[in-house]
Amino acid sequence: MERYLDLMLIRFGLIAGGLVVLALVVFAVALTLKRRGRLDEARRYAEPAVRAAARAAVRRLEGGPGRSDRRGGRR
């Protein structure tokens, strides 16, 4: 049991560390774009992708695991 808890703690640490590194990278990229004056241009390009991802997430969450009228014929 102790070994399992140790592995879970290591896994949590790796995931949390990865998220911190990812946040730092995103912050550094945004800061670089802002300093070069291209942040608005990057936002203009990224906005459609973010909206599409948000729509897909909403569709997935609204459907839920027990949705019976799924498209594609799979149930």
C-alpha cells in the first residue's frame, strides 16, 4: 500500500510540475509576442480555434456518458 501511495504522489508531482512548466512557457510566449507588438495578431489567429474547442467541449459535456442519441451509430 505504501508503494502505491508513493507512486501516486510521484505521479501527482509530475503532473503538477508539467502544468507549471506549461504555464511558464505560455506566459513567456505571450510576453514575447507583446513586446514585439504581435499579441493582437496572434489573438486574431487563435480565436477561431479556441471557439471551436469550446464548442466541442460544450457538446461533449452536454451529451454526458448516457446520451442515447449519439451521432455515428455507435452506442
